[in-house]
Amino acid sequence: MKLKIALALAGAVALPALPAMAQDKLMILANPQGSVNYAQALAVGKVLQEKGGLDSLVSGSSGPQIWLNQIDAGEGHLGMPNAVDAMQALEGQPPNYRKPLKNLRLVSVTYSFFNGVVTPAASGITRLDQARGQRVAGGYVAHQTCLDIATAQLASVGLGWNDVKMVPVQSSAAGGDALKAGRVDVNPCAPTTQAILRETDVTKPLRFISIGHDAAAQEKFRQHFPTGRPALVPKGASFGILEDTWVWQYDFYLVTGKQVPDERIYAITKTLWTELPELRRVHPDFKTMEQSKMADATGTFNIPYHDGAMRLYKEQGAWNAAMDARQAALLKQIGQ
């Protein structure tokens, strides 16, 4: 068992094609090897295996539009999409999903992600509305979520793609590469912890600039990316944060399929609940994950919880009437 997790941490578990879901292995599906999502999946697998005795294997593929379909079809056990991807998959929203993935179930709300807009500090751009007429990374043909977020970020200050000189990139990481190479002046959909941006900041200092964050701006933002909230990152909290800066914060889910046995999901949820400090130690992104938020007590979660996870949360007193009502409404929505 230790050998398998060691190989996973070295990236040796990326599979060219996912085999039929083995009963004795926990298959965790993720974005391609080298991505943040893949590293996070490895961290979850490590904790579940070493602390929960759950033999785990991570498989990377092109993105949630692929592996959420696999989980829905019973060809994988776990994955970590953002809350919007999970909602779009459950409802079958085009263009990302051709049919509703009604078997998807929520295990836990995991970590919060902080996504901003960045520019070279020497560009003279200190406000997002100054992006008008500038070269801005966009398109994101391989990353629909990033296109939605970037569109929302521009909209929060009253801009659209016709107001800027859009430079096509495939993904968020490609946008970071374009910024480093000097092909763009403004890079939206920029994670505040992204490695390529951190690397660039060493030789070309960067500045994150605030998105719109008042009530009107939030309404415009949610027309394109309907989940999350504005967050104020204090000056100096990370590279490129040269003053208090508003970014967009949204949640990522750990999801499964309803066909996965209740006992197995209960064991997974219990391990994550009790071993959360270890998960935070293994990967820093999980420092924003809290027991009090694993079960979304606000009753605003986007897909139904798995029965095995619900059992654990009820035992821990973390389930309430608002969650019962939301669970029932979501199940009714998908005819279950």
C-alpha cells in the first residue's frame, strides 16, 4: 500500500485510459498530471490511503467535462470539480455537458479558491477598468470555467470582450505563460497561488488588480459565474498583492456517484473529517477547508449529498433543516 501511494506522489499513477472501476481500489479522477487539481487529488488519495486504509489510485484526464461523466457512469469513485462545474453537470448544461449527470453526489465541500486579475507592476494599470483597449488573455478553448470567470471579472467593472484586445489562450496556465512572455497586458482568471505567476513575479514583478465587488458588480459577475463571493486579500498576503485587493472566492467539491456504496462513502467522509489537519499539512490549498463547511450548513450546495456522507454529518451534528430542504429540492429537480 505504501508503494502505491509513493508512486502516486511521484506522478506515476496517471493512466492513459481509465480501466473498469476495480472494487478494491478507490479511483480518484482529476485534471491532467501537473495541474493543481491533480496534485490536490494526490493529497486526498494519500490521506485516505495512509489514514483510512483505502487503497487509492489517481487518474488524470483533460478536465471535469470528461471525468464527471466517468463518475456518473460508475467508472470512477471521486473527483474535485468547482461548484459551478458540478451544477452544470447535474443539470446537463451545454456546451460542457450533453445530458444531465443525475448520479453525481456531493461528499464534501473542500477548499476555497481565490481567482483574480493580474498585470505587470510596470504596466501602469492599477484598476481593472483600465483594461479597456489593452491586450487581455481570453478565449480559453480548453477551459470553459476560466472563460466564464474571465468574462465575469470584466463584467464586474462594466467591460466586455469587445472592449479589449482579446489574445486567445487555451487555459489559465497558458494565460500565465502569455503574461510572462509579454504577449498580454492583463491576465484574468489568475489564481493567486499559480506557479507560473509566482515564477514570473521573481523577474517581472506583478500586480493583482481588484475586480468590482459592490452589490451591483456581484450581480453582473454572477450572470456569468453564479457561485462564490468577493474576497479581500490583504496587502502582502501573497506575491503580486501590492495593496488590499478584491478577488473572487469560490468553492470546490469532492463528488462521487450515487452507485458507490454508502459504507464506502461513509468511510471516506469520516477519514477526511477526522484527518483534516493531515490533509492541510499534505497540501496547503486545503488550509481553507473546515469541518464546519464540509457539510454546507447554508443550504446553498448545488448537487445532492451522498447518503453515506449525510450519515456522517448527522452523527456529527453538522446537518440541519435547511440542508434537508435543499437536498429534497435537488432530488426533485432531477426526478429522484
